[in-house]
Amino acid sequence: MLEDLKLRVMNTAKKAQRDGLCKHKSGNFSARDAETGYVVITPTSVDREDLVVPDMIVMDLDANVIENQTGLRPTSESLMHLEIYKTRPDVMAVAHTHSMYATVFAVLNKPVPAVVYEIANLKCSHPRRSLRPSGHPCPRRVRCRAVQGGRRLSAAGPRRRRR
């Protein structure tokens, strides 16, 4: 099932590790199939270079595992990936990396400056997030901000300024 998509997700994960965007078993990757709506996602606790196509897990948007050939667990960040797909129908893939420099900024609680205009145009009002344990549920308001390009949103919609 979805063998071509599994291969592409696996190859992306391996390339990200080779390019230094992930180290050892960190980072996770997924892609959505346009026809079925299913999501192919990387497993947890497997070095990216050791991945094979059968290791890729197929899930639906409600986090039900549709296919799991090797019995590996989906990434602990699956719910984050699925929330993005549910909120943004136009998003077809998610790459969650742990690059060395971004990790250093996060650990030091420093904002990551917008050094290219593409990032500056996002107008992200919160360039850093507090660290949370892996797989820790994120408050809905933070998920919404991340999914909506950094704009301040609440479950009720955009935040209104006080007068």
C-alpha cells in the first residue's frame, strides 16, 4: 500500500540525516496521499540510515494505523503531523527536523532571526517556543499558530486587539 510514497518519505528522511538536519534517531517525516488521504510517516527509535520501505507506517487522520508491516511504533510526533494535515488541506508533506543550530537556539531560549526575506514575510510574532518533552501534547493555541504561519490565533479565530 502506497509503496511509492513510502519510498519518497524514507529517502527524504535519509537525505535529511545525511545533510545534517537530523542526528541519529531524531526528526520525523510524513507525506499525505492525495487519493486516499492516508499519511505515510516515519517510525520512532530507528536511525534514518537503517530505514527500509516496510518500516514506513500508514495512518489515517484520526491516528489509526492502517498498515504497519514491521511492528515499529509511529513517531511520537504523529499527532503534530496529523493536526497540520487536518488544519491545512493544501499541505502534502511535513518535515520536522532537529538541526544542530535550531536546537542550540532552542536550548538557549534565543529567537531565531529572520535572515532571509521569505521568513521575514511570515511575520511570526513568536520566533521561539518553550521546550517540551518529545510527544508532549501541545496546547491548541500553539498548534494553531504553528499551522497558520505564525499568526496569533485562538480556537475562536484571530485574536482581537483590546481598545
